[in-house]
Amino acid sequence: MKKITLATLIGLVLTGCGGGGGDDSTAPQPPIETKPQLVMGTIDRIDPVNNEITVNGIPYQVNDVEYANKPLADGIALLQPQMMVELTALTKSNVTVSIEPTMVGIASDITANTFVVNGVTLNYKVNPELVGEWVMVSSLPVVTELGLGYKVLSVIKIEKDDFGNRYELEGRLTNFNLESSTFKIGASTLVNFTKAANFGEIECGDDRKGIQCLIDADKQWVEVSGEMLDGVFMADEVEIDSDDAEGQEVEIEGIITDINSDKTKFTLNARNQFTVNHQTKIEYNDQYVDKSRLAIGSFIEVEALNGVAQEIELDSDDSNVSDLREFEYKGIASSIGDKGTFTVNGNLIHIDTHTEFDDGLNEYNIDNQLVEVEGVIINGNNVAREIEREDD
């Protein structure tokens, strides 16, 4: 992909100095303030001699390295390839590198192709010698038959003292229970947020803080930190992930986790939303293609300004693409008596915990309603992701 210039530092406009009768009315203008450029992706390579890392194919000179908004004394020495990072800078020199793992915790239950961290079973082959060791896991959200899961990019052994002796976990919030002060992340990890509530450490992207953040956060991506205790994640900090792509120029790699029917809006990594318009360039195998190529599960790199995609590069490596594909049906819904299923125009559709109903519809009143259903095909089954009324 032909890279967009990431950001330009606007200098002073210098006027020429000459003799005799020059007009000083056009005085130099102050620098124009620009917002920081945000780059999110994995580290391709590290050049410690030149204090440089390469992310999304572009080299950056590292000024400092931080984790959880705290500077790390060892800086670039702690970085490793395939770590997920976020860069903030006006230029490609002197960038701040923030390490953004999906999980930090102790590896356990290692099998030939799986292991467990913080109660989450991950499909990834690791060295059996990592049992009982602290690891940092970088991953991307990916659509699975159980909802959003994890596509592991790297598993790196760490010294826990370097990273604050804290467990960390990201994922989609479900099963919120105010009475027990719990929710689940993913399919398995139970999170207790009592400490976070008592400490005032529940935050979301806008001005709302506290329990209200969680009440409104069903199926949103969250980050928790704290400790694992008897199989329960005891969180002392909870943050509802905001859309970092809003209001600035960004470059982000990841997996499409949601997309509308006309391919004009999509969500990347379950948190960043982008618009596709007629000026968006979409590239696949060094050729420009149309937006029909975009699909849930596609691994892409997007360059965007103020939430509008300027360029999208589709990964040609099929191993990065989910087996899940989308469907869309419009017609009269018919209940068939089996809980969690209905038909539209003879097509059997399944409802799961991630199905969203709009326009006052639900599983019990959908019969004989004119509807539009969008969803994904999982193991040959049509699983609804959004159900809304269809206009006549």
C-alpha cells in the first residue's frame, strides 16, 4: 500500500530578508497545532542500535516506552516482535510506545495447541516450559461460534516486576450482574468488580464514571486489571474501551468484527469504527478492489482521518481470515417452536447471546413480523447478529 504521510510538523513560514523597502506586513505565523498521530499494530522488527522499531511496515524512532500510562525504565529493551503496541507522535521520530497486551498473567494447562491465562483458554502452541510463568499475550478479537474470541499473535515470557505485578485481561463484557458485582469476559472468565467500584476505578470513554458505565456496556470491549483469586478475576480497575480512532489521523491493523449490509461502516477489533465512502481506496494483492471484499473476519490495515477510511489494505494471507461469512435475509419471520430459532423465507436462523434485537422486537414477539436479519454463518448455521423491522 502506498502509505499516507502519517503527520506533518508545520514549521514557521519564513519570509525572505532583503534590502530596501521590504513589506513587513506578512509576519511569520505561529506553528499550527496538530493532533497526535495514532498508530496501532504489532512490532515487525526491532533495531536496538538505532533505537528504532517497525510497526505496520514503517520504522519509528523510540523516545520512551510505557505500560498502563507509566514509563518503563528499560524502554526498548523490553520490546519484542509481535507485541501489540500503540504509538503516539507527530512525526516518525521520538515516538511514545505504549505496550497494549490483551492479557498479562500466569500460563497454565498447556496442551499441544492450547494454554490458559486468566481463565481464558487460547488456541496457540507454546513451550510447555512456560507453565507457571508470567506471560504477556498479544491478540486480536475474532468472531467465533461462541461470539468474540482471540486470535493470538504472540506469547512472551516477562518478568512480572517489570510490569507492576498485575494481572490484565481484555474482552467483550457479558452477563453483567449488579447484585453480585460481577460480569464475564469472553465465554469463561468471571470478573468481580467490587474493588474497582469501591476505589472509584470504573471508567468509560465519556464523562460517565462508575457503575453506570457497566450497566450500559453490554457486549462492549473492556479492560480489567487486578488479580486472579480462586478462578475469579478480582478487578480493581475497569475501563470500557473507547474508540481511539475518533477525531484524528490513525493507522490501525486488525480484524473486522462487525460490518453493515451495504459495507459503508465497519468495526475493527471490536472498538474502532470507520466509514467507507466513494473516495476510500481498497487494495488486495496490489490491486484496487471494491468494498464487497470487506467482510467480518477480514484481516486489514486501515488508514483513516476523523473516522473515515482513506485506504484499506486487505491481507492476502488466508490464514488471517475467519471461516465465518455473512448473510442477510428480508421477509416474514416464522417461529417453528424450537427455542432460539426461527425462519425467514424458509431459511433457518439461530439466536444466541450476541443477537441484537431492534425496534421493540424480541425472541417471543418476532413471529409473523416483517424483518431484516443480518448475521454470520458459523459451522454451516445462520446465526443472527442484528434483527430489525423491515419497512414495507
